[in-house]
Amino acid sequence: MVASAALALLAAALAPRAARALTADQVGVIDWHAQGIGEVAHVLLPAARRRHAYVAGASGALACIELKTGELAWRHVLDDGDEADALTWAGGALVSLSGGGKHLRAWAPEDGTLLWETLVYGGDEAAQDPRRTAVALLALRTDADRDGEPDLAVLSAGGVSVHSAVDGELVWASDAATKLAATDARPVAMYQPLVEGSGADALVVAALADVTSGAAGTLEALRYDVQLGDIERSASQRLPKEVATGAGLAVAGQGTALVGVSAAGDALVVATAEAAGKKIKAAQYPLAGIVDTNAPGSRVAAHALGEDAPAGAIGLRARGADGSVVSGAVLSVSAAAPPRVIHAVPAGAAATAAVIAPKSAAVLGAIVDASAADATRLTVFDFSDGSIVSTMDVDGRGGAAHGGAVLATLSVYTRKDGSAGYRCVLASEDHSLALMQQGVVAWEREEALASIVTAHFVELPVDESAGAVPVASSRSPDELWRMQVLNMKLSLRLATRAEYEELQVLRAADPSKTNPHRDPVGLRQLIVCLTAAGKVFGLHSGDGRALWSAYLGAGAAGDGALRAVLPWREGGEDGTEHELLALGAVPGGATTRAMWIRASDGAVLAEEVLPIAATRAIPLAGEAFEGSRGERPVLLVGASGELHLVGVTGGDAADPIAAADAREALASRASKVFYYESDEVSGEIRGYGLVPDAAAAVGVRRAPLWQLTLPPSERMEAVVERTADAVHTQVKVLGDRSALYKYLGPNTAAVFATAVRAQDDEDGAESGADASVGSAPVVPGLVVYILDTATGRVLYRTLHLGSSGPVQAAFYENWVVYHYWSEEAMRNEMSVLELFDDTRDRPSHIKEGIMRLLGAEVEAPTASSHSLPPLRVLAQTYYIPMSARAMAATSTAQGVTARQVLLGTGTDQVLALDRRLLDPRRPLKPTAASKEERLPPYSEMLPVDPRRMLTHKHTVAKLRLIEVAPTHLESTCLVFAVGLDRYLTRLAPSRSYDTISDSFNYLLLTVTVVGMVVATLVASKLAHRKDLARRWK
């Protein structure tokens, strides 16, 4: 009896626990977290802090990087819309201007502590007056408020304000727009500093203004007294029309000239103002011979070279249609003489900001040339005569893998032998950031991973090495023994704090996590990530390191580009390699780049430029399309409906089948291929299909099937397709033994739109209801459509009165859950729709089920979108006290494990909500049936348990995407959260019922069992002796 009780207690203590949320001892063991900055827009290498680089990302990150290692010393993530506009060094602190010039802040360079913050303007002032948008931050040489530090000037399209560098207090401000000489003019470009007066107490700013359409523009200069903020003098100059409407204004070195490019892009415009502010001189010079203006779609713009640049120094950069640099130059300009080329900038290169050498006081600049495929050249030159001071060739980092140079910042230091050394922080087109020093890449940061667009999981390769030993056994016997001892002491609560931390270090250092080969239970997988920079990465799910990367080119970057990574060939347990097809199309171009990538190592197997500017890629499934090795071709669709088959033309090694066979297969199955496109601007969703056409290049042509147009009063918020993952059963058995049949139409999507609706429009209207506003009083609302994408039929429509976006939604199996804002209740809400097949006379499939159990082949029943069953929709709405950035749901291999809804919260964490909390059938009062289903009673508010935060102590900055992948264990899935940061963890929604926990204490079990056996033997012996002694008596 005692032994049985002890064994029961032991089993309970050692039972594996669920990873429903992370506990402190699991942090770093079953999860990992990586921070990012994103595309770098500003880099500062102050002479006072030679061991650090200060950067600002285009996504709102402000960070300090250790120049020795490339690691983040500190980082701050600014709010959405508060991205940094400028960085400077003033008063021994890092000063940032952000939010369109609204926020001026000073940060401690050592640890990033906010020293002070001030508002340049407040409220909705910028929205009411667009002139308030700031364009420049200037560190003055004058201490206007006499606090011991030179002040800061913020220049905007409406004027100039001067602030103290000590505490940010406003010294003075001036609305220069009211002082323009042309009263009918309005600023359309920017205010920029031209020159600071020789007495360090005057500031000259200039404005380019347009008058009515077709008239000439006016360039004006205003001279300010820095001490008082008074305008002392002003001057103006009329400019030709083609100059006034041009773009690309920048300030030459030391503020001596304002440089722009004409509207035609063939002339350089140089305007100078005297220090006294009395006169403006403007001149035009042809760009021919300076930069290449003949490239199709090229655009020329001027850019400043930093506050240390010599007088008149300016940079020019010509970009092609895909955004890459095609040519450039570093010039010295003035209005009195033609521009002088100091140094040419080749294609794919970037000119750095100027720096002053510490000993010679020479002003130096650099050209970073990344046009070579596998090398980068750093050329340091003297601004005075353009002579080359130093040349550094860096191998292993070139344009093929990283694209051209975008931003380069040079720093000069003194080596131990007294000679000058050069280091350069380089930002490339693929958003990577690297430090080049002494001819090598000291470190590299792949910041493209901060802009992941899509992510999906594939199997790692099989370990085919002879006599491969599982990596788990690579731990030394001493480590294994030590871990078991520490585990036992921790279970018995005998471990000290130091021993607990030692155990955590040993568990986190598990070498099996980083093994580059697949494991039997599928916990190690490859995460294929496609980024907004047009770069594809293969990340290891064990620790998040990049196993490989492939760059699609600058044409695949940007909001308008097609970027896609599709499975090309599935791998298998027999060692068959998994292959991917990566596609990147140039916005507005005529081609698409295709790369066939081997998933195991990222090797590019084939590459081709396709003669179509694709806007959509459709994988073609079915044995008729598969090649001899299992390859699956892809149908590309252009903006005008043109079609192209990938992988069936050209006859190279990537071709799965002959072109003629592919045309025939596509034509015979044209009716089964369809897709839809949504246009949020016009509020239209259009469905397309394929029809045979012998004259077409691929044997078929696109034909419109249906169109859904939202009423003018509705604005499309989002379209969410049903996720095609495993479904364990099509029947939901209720607590009273009745059944509901799930509607599992594969061609189903949810459409969300914010609308102004008639107040008497009832919530939950059936399909076919009138979508017009009507003449009744109107109120805002959120409209939800359940749409069949094969036929365009609206299956269901509902309206949430007084609600609006933004909407985050997830569509799994037969249910849709979505998060939105209720303006009426002023709170965040979540609603759920559950779709069931409401067919009354349902045929019995008992016979087919018995035949399947007996092993007989039975033809599966079919369904068609053209004969849809009646639907029964259950709906419910709940209140949740937090906003949402992303949403997903757990997914397991067979769909048996209960689901959890994963909510990316406004605090950049991931919350796991039990799916039963969002069941629309939650009863007001518990019944026997609801208790059997374990349905919680209805409550208006969804409970938020902090222990359900999967991210534990981490945050995923700017969280925007959650991806879930099943493992081979039915109980467990992998959750990958993406934003500026990346976070991955394991989750077991219904506890780990099919595996033993990694922390299972085998030693304690062994000691307990051995102790029980010994105790049993001793007790038996003692009982025998006692019984024998009793009998002798």
C-alpha cells in the first residue's frame, strides 16, 4: 500500500508538463530571441565615441552598435510614425529628430538613457499645416541661450526653431512662411541651411516655392540673428519653370549652395546666397558627362556629404528603374563656375560622408564600390584635389550576395604604429550592415531579417554520413551526470541559486538544438524567410542562425514588387533534397527573376530571367504536371493577364516536363485552375479562370469569372483565406450526443470592410441581402463577408455596428476569429463565426466506413462550389482588454490536439487563448452537456492570463506576423513570431502527452525505484524474521 502510494506520487511529480506558456526554467532552452534594427537610414560615428556606431532604422529603431563585435549595446524602438528623420551629436549626447520633426530627443551615448525630450510642435499641428514637417537638424556653433553648449536648429517647411542642447528648451522660433516676398507662393519643397554667418551668430535658410500652375518658382533666402531669432535680411530669385518643379534638393558642404536637379533630369541647378543674405545667384549646368542620364527610367538626385564636407562639396546619384545606383559623382559646385568632379562614383557604389583626418586635418571622403560579384573596394580620397589616399579590397562581400552600396560612413583612426587606419560602416541594398576594416569584414548584420514578409517551414536534410551518431550523445558523461544530479537536487528543493543557474546553462547549451540535420520528432526544421529587401534566408529553428541566404536583386524590393518562395520539389525520408523556387519581379518592369534553390545549403541550382512582369504566382498541383523528379511548375500571371509557365521552357536541368506536354496538361485541366485578386483602393474582388486557347503561348488564356464590388460606403480592410491544414474530423459531437457537420469548403475566404451602414440593417444578414446604404440614419460599422472564391458567391454577411478596423483575423477549419475596434463601446473586441453544413437529409456513410476499416478502396465523396449546401452560422462577440497586431492559431500534424488562438498583442507579445474561450456556444449557465464538452460559461470579457504569454519576458518589436508549423509529435508545434525581432518557441496546447520532457529526471526515478526495491527486500526480510521469532515463541 505504501509502495503504491509512493509510486503514484512519483509519477505525478515526474509527469511531463505542457508548454502552454513559457516558464522561467524554459527560457533559452525551448525558445530563442533575436533583435534587429531594420533598414538603416542614418549612421553616426562620432569622434568622441570611437568604439561605437549609432544608427537609426527606417522602421523606427535607434541603436548603438559595438564596433568590435557588431552586437547591440542598446536599442530603443520608437512608436509607429515616429521614425528618425535626422541624427547629430551635440553637447556630448546623441540627438535625434523624429516623427516628421515633432520629437527632439537627447540620449546618453553610454546606455541609451533618455536625457531630455521636447516637442517641436504639438497636437495635430502638422496635419493642419503641412509646412510644419521638419526636414533638417543642424548643430549650431552659437550658444544663444548662454547655457554653456552650442544650440540646435530644427528647420522645417514652415520655419526654423532653435533649442538648447542641454535640456531641449525652446530658445526662439520663427514662422518664415509668412515672411516670403511672394505672397501668393507656398512652400512645396523644403527649408535647408545654406550658410552660417562668419560671426557664428547668423543663420541663412532658403525656400523654393511654386506659385500657380505654369508659372515660374521663387527661391528665397532669409538671414536670421541666431541670438534673437529676428530676420535681418531677405532676398529672392525667380527660377525657370523646369527648375522650380524639379526634385532632389540638397545642401552643399558648409552650407555654401543649394543644389537641385531639373524636372527633366538633365541639368544641375546651383543656387548660392551671400552670408549677408542680400543676394541669390542661381545657375544651371548640364549633367551630361557627370552622371549617366541615358539609362531607361533613371532618376538623378543630389545628396549632402555631412557637416565636415568642404565648401561646395555635394554628391550626385543616378538610380535605375529598379532603384539600383547606375552612376554617381562627388562634385564641388558654385554659381560662378561649372561643377568640378572630385571623384566619380561607379555603378553599385556609394559616396561616404566626409571626415577630418585626426593628424593632417585633411578632409577625406570615400567611395565604396560593390559592383563586383564577390568583392567590395573602399577608396579613400582627399577632397582638396581628388587624390587617392588609400585603397582597400574586401573579398567575400560583393554585389551578388548583397547588392550595391546604399549608405557608407567613414571613420579615421590612428593605429599603434602612428599610421592612419580606415573603417567603414556599409549599408547595402539587401539591408545588410557591415564593418569593413583592415581589408576584411569585421562583422555583418543581416538586417533584412527585420522585414520578413513570409515564412514557412521545411524539413532539414537527412544526415547521410556513415555511422552518424545522434548529436544528443555528444554531451560528455560528466555533463550528463552533472545534469541529472542537479535535476534531482532541484526536484527535492535542495539546489542553490548557483546550481539552478548552472543547470540552465547546461540545458540551453544542448548541442542537439543546433544540429543541421533533421531529428526524428521534427523539432529541428528550416525556416525559409522572404524579406522586403528581396532576400531569401534559411534559418535554423534551433537557434535562429542563418544557414544560407540568396539575394533576388534590387528589383524584388519595395512595396510594389512580386516576391514569392514556392516549393519546387518536396524532399523525403529517403534523402531526397527539398528544392525551392524564388521569384522576384521589378515593379513596372518587363521581367521576373527566377532562382531554383536547394533548401539544404542554399545553393542556386539554376537561374533565369523570365519575359514577364509577374504579379501573381500559381503553383500547379497534380501528377500530370509533375516532372520525373517530382518538380511542380508554376503559372505566372502578369498585370494585363498574360501567362507564363515556369520550368517548362528552355530545356535546361530545371525543366520537369516538355513544353508540349505541359501545354496539353494545362489546357485539359484549365477549368480546375482559378484564382482571385483584391483591390483595396477600388473595393473590388475579381475572380479569374483559364480557358483553352491554342493560339496562346501556354495553351490557355485568362478569363474573368466573377466580380464582387463593395458599395462606395465600404472600405476594404483585409481578405483572409482559409488555412489548409490538417482536420481530424468533419463532425463536431456535442455534449448531448448530437452532431454538427463542419463546413470545410477549401475555396473560402473572409472579407472585412469598414462601412457606413443604415442603422436598421440587421446584424447577421444572409447572402444576397441589399448592400446599399439606404436612406435611414447612418452609423459606422464593420462588415464581414464569407465568400466562395471559386464562384464569387457571398455565403454569409454580418455587420458589427459602431465598429471599425484595423482588423486582425484567422480562418481555420470551419471558424473565423477576428479582432477589431468598437467605436461605440470604445474598446477592443473579438468575434467568432463558426460555419456548419445545415443539410437536413444527409446520406449515411456507415457502409463506406466499414469497407475502409476492412481495407477496401472506397471512392471519396466529392463536393462542388457550384452546389453549395445551406449554412448554419454560429456567432459570438467578446471583449478583450488589449489591441492586436497579428493573429494565428496552432496547427498539429493530424489536427487532433485542441487548438489555441495566438494573438500578437499591441505590447509586442504573443498571447495563447484557448479555443474554447472563443466558442460561440458558451452557455450563460453551465449544463451537463456543456460541462461534458468543458465549455466555460459565457463571460463578456476574455480572460488574459499573463502565464499564457508565449514570449515570457521578451517582446517582438513591431510584431506583424505569426507563423505556426506542426512537428512529428501530435502534441507539439513551433510558433515563429516576426517583427523587427524574431522569436521562436515550442508549444503544446494539450500538454506533451506523446513525449517525455527534456527535463525528465531519470536519476531521481532510478534512485526512487532502486530505493523502493531495496526497501521492499529489507521490509520482507524483517517481516520474515519477525514472523519466525513469533512462531518460535
